[in-house]
Amino acid sequence: MTTTTLPRPAVAPPPAPPAARPVWQRPALAALLLLTGVLYLWRLSDSGYANSFYAAAVQAGTQSWKALLFGSLDAGNVITVDKPPASLWIMGLSGRIFGFNSWSLLVPQALEGVAAVALLYATVKRHVGAAAGLLAGAALALTPVAVLMFRFDNPDALLTLLLVAGAYCTTRAVERAAPGWLALAATALGFAFLTKMLQGLLVLPGFALAYLIAAPTTLGRRLLHLLSAGAALVVSAGWFVALVALWPASSRPYIGGSTDNSLLELALGYNGLGRILGGDGNRGGGGGGGFQNVGFGGATGITRLFGDSMGTEISWLLPAALVALIAGLWFTRRAPRTDTARAALIVWGGWLLVSGLVFSYMSGTIHPYYTVALAPAIAALVAIAGRELWRARAALPARLVLAALVFVTAAWDFTLLSRDATWTPWLRWTILATGGAAAVALASLPPSPRSPLPWHKRAGAAVALAALLSAFAGTTAWAVSTAGQPHTGSIPTSGPTSSSMGGAFGGLPGGGAGAGSGFAGGGSADTSTGSGTGPGTAGGGAGTGTGSAGAGTGSAGTGSAGTGSAGTGTGSAGAGSGFAGGGGGRSAADSELIALLKSSTTQWAAATTGDQTAAELELATGKSVIAIGGWDGSDPAPTLAQFKTWVSEGRIAYYVPGNRGGGGMGGGNDIASWVAANYTATTAGNTTVYKLTP
């Protein structure tokens, strides 16, 4: 029995000299990067400060070098955000150079996206040529969750860039068994750890396995090189862990999210095993409905990446990537050990499988936008397999697999677009018809792709164009619609509706499309209730958002309206002040509180419970605000004793009752009770405040 193999070199050739490069290569790359830049930068400031949690930390970093170094939420350095600070360093330096605003905050994120596309092109090009590199770059650029994250201020933008950089360096290392390139790959992953901790190491098994199998040197040297790369990883990630551990705890901020003020414990606990197994402060996706099912990824299982929460974020080309990986490994099963095509499949396939399985089954906190880390692997696998199968289309098995890739993509895109039946319904039928026809034509191509007959060449080009259009139409339309909408809050989602999920006082959209959010104010009485209405962030269009305050008289803020059909949403807030999540509007009553805090001259203008509330106040006033208890009020910082000392020293001007948490180890309730027992409540607009200075 004979087997089908794809034509490819056993060892990757060196880059072609400039004279041998196709004339279209550089202009095509320039066009790809230019269009990517336009997509990521177009109307970028519509999202304002995007995620106010990270934006406030960036603002603090522009006011204090110590805050920039540690990733503090406030310039007074009480507590950090619950992630390591690498992504904040870049945005903070941009803010220091150009002044802190929406553009200086978000432009670095967009440029990181352009750089990731360029690096992915360069990596795949070394495998199978410039055409495949361009295809991979375009696939990454047009992944909806990539468009979302490269226009947002979460750490995931830098994480994705560093992972692609690691893949590029690994590719160079495998080609020539180069330990220097392997050390650079490990260094990139070390800084990925300093960006998002253990998520940055999920690609490590695929990188190491590819080098162990395919590097053209002896097994002993391969193992030695991997050990040296491991040392580089430890150094590049460990220097900051050691810095935090050795720095006197009394003169640095508390490490938010940790239980013992330790960055290492944060990595292994809340941002490590807690994310995978649940518990330790993590909320799981579970199988429930509503907020958790959408904002937290949906029920665990092998289909999670294809579900309602994550499907439209990442899975447009995912079925094709899985088919491509299986087919590629089968076709290369008899190839030499050092075969570069198989090494590429191991790099990208290992990346996709390990990360995808972890995302599918992790029981702790996970959000749909985490899946941006899968986008480069999916794009690379589809591009590599598509190019290699097209080159080998003279063989019937290659043509059939290529046809399967096209058809499964068209069918799945049809399914995804059917989930929002009111949005461009004609598109899904066009994709299905075009993809089906292209798949049939691919399977029926003449067996001689190098036929001298002109009509053979024209037919082949037309079929290839139809296949590409059907494969990219769905993800492109969803990606472009994502770029056309403002996105704010802590759980943004892609698509044709704006998102403001999980802001400080934002309501939570239910199920995605058609949900809006209102922003409720706080109040002065503990037992009265209030509600407000105003323009909410509507799913698909200008809708109405309603917010109800859990305590006190509520005043409504305003959000941003999308385009399309009207949607309605509701939101609720606890006691305290009302501020629009992630850069939404504020009511006139809120402006009185903002003016009051702006007039303060103390080290901290205010203290409040919860990072989100503190972040909104900081962004509104430009002043430093203590986030008592960190993200959810459970961190033990500051203690009641510390708080009393700072008040006695006249370093805190006001106490503003927060909207969330407050109990737990952080002692938020103790501080609130102490303030209420010793100071008189007043109001600024409709917000309760306590003046702590004489």
C-alpha cells in the first residue's frame, strides 16, 4: 500500500535573497499590516478607558514610578491589581510620554496586535512560504476576539504577542538546533508569565516537544538545550517574583488577589490552580444560565469553545484547524525526524490542544476573551495545511481533505451566524452556498494542477478564491462589526453589539445579543430603594437600560448605544455611589462627588470598598483612591489599624461606601462600621460620603 505525502523540504531552506522574492511579497505584507492597523485603530477612543480596572492602574503608574513597577491600582500604593504588571508597564510608559488619555492607553494594545500579525507571518513563512504567512496573518487579524482584545486594555493583547514571539523563536531554534533562539523563546514565555501568569506557559509543552523531536542534533544536546532554556525561563520570570519577595512588604503595595501578600502564591493560587480547579476566590462557569453561563464561559466540557459564550469569539476556523492538524500529522507520519512541516504542526497543534483543553475544562474563573490566546495557533494551522494541501492537490486525498476544510468551515460559520438570526441573515446563506460549491469544485479539480491549459489555471484560481471568501466571510464580518462598537467593562464580548459587561455598577447582559445595561446610583438611606432609567448599552441597538439600587436613592448614569434593533437590559447595584462602568456617562448628581474629591489635597482623596468603584473614582477625578479589600473586598489590605493610622495622619479625605463585598479577610465591614461610628454621613449629590479630615 502506498501513502500520500505532501511535497516539502525536509529541512527549511534559508530565507530567499531579496532578488528571488516574489515581487508581490513585500507590498502584500505592507497592505496586510496597514489594513490590520486601520482595523485596530479605527475609532479606538470610542471605548474610552475600556476596562476601568486596568485603566486606573495605568493612570496610577503615570503618577508614581512605584505604582508602575508593581501594578498598583492607586498612586498611594495600597494594593495592586490581581495580575502581574508587564502589560501595565507598556501602557504606563505610553501615558507618561504622551499624557494619560484613551489613546495613549489603547494605541499600544493595537500596535501589539499589528506586531503579532507581523510575527505570525514571519513564523509561518519560514514553514511554507509567504502566501501561507499572509493567510495566517490575515486569519489572526480577523479573529473577532483578537479585534476585541487588541482594541482593549486587558493583559491579553501583550500575552498574545509574547506567545507568537515565543513560537517564532522556537521555529528558528528547531531549524538549526540553535540554543540561543530557544533561550529567547523561553524569555518570551517568562515575560508572558509576568503578563498573565500560568496562562503564558500553556504553550510550553508544544514548543518543547517540537524541539525535542525535530531539532537536527543529538538527543543529549537537545535535552541540554531544553534545560538551558528552562533556566532562561526561570530567570526571565523569576526576577520580578524575587523582587516582590525581597522588597519590604511595609513599603510596597499588597499583592491583590493573593492570600499572603506573595506574587508566587498569586500565581499558584488565584491565578493558577484556582483558575483550573475552582475555589480560592474563583467563580466557575458552571452549567447555570444568565451571567455565569455567558460571562464565565458556559458549562465545562469539550464543546465549551463552540458554545454560546465562546463560539463567536474564536471558533470560526477552529473546526478547520482541528481537521488540518489531524490530516497534517497523518500525511507526515513517515517523514524524517527533522521534518519542518511536522515540527510546525507540533508547535501550533500542541499550543492549540493544551490551551484549548485547559480552557474547555477549567472550573475556575474564565471569560470568553481568554480565547484570544488560541487565535495564532488556529490561524497558523489553517494556513499551513491549506497551503500544503493546495500544493499537493494532484493527489486525491489532499483534494478531499482540502474540500473538507472548506465545507466544515462554511457549515460551522452558518451555524454561528444563525445564533443571531436578525443580523445580516443573507450572509450565512451566501457562505454556505459558496463554501459548498467550492468544496465540490476542489474535490473535482483536474488531477494535474500544473496543466498547461489556460482554463485549468483559471478554474483553479477561481475555486481557490471562492474557498477563501467562504472561509473568511463570517469571521471578517463579525470582526469588522466588533471594531465598529465601543466596548467597556471587565467582561467585553465581540460582535455587532457594544458591550459594557461587568463594570463598576453596570447591569449584566444576559446571553449576549439583545441585552443592555443601566448604571444605578447609590443613596443616602440604608433602607430606601430607588431606580433610574436612561440610555443603556443596548444589544444590537439603541435600547433602554434600567438600574435599581439595592440600598439608597439611585440616580441613573448613561451608557453607549449600539446600532440595529432595540434591546432592553437591566442592572442592579448595591449601596454606594453610582458610576458608569468602564467609561460610560455620569449623572449630574455624580458630578458633585467628583468635584468634591477633586478639591481634596490629601494623599488619598477617598477610600471605598472594591477595585471597580475605586477605579471609576480615580479615572473621574485623577486622584488616588484606596480600594479597600481589592477586587471584591476580600483582600486583607488595608487593615483597620492601618486605615485608622492614615486617617489620624490626615492622609484620607473621604470615605465613600462601596458597591461590592466588604467582608472577608479584608476587613471592609470593620472599616465601614468604624467610619459610621465615628464620623457623620453627608451627601454629595445622591451619594453618601463621610468626611475624614477636620
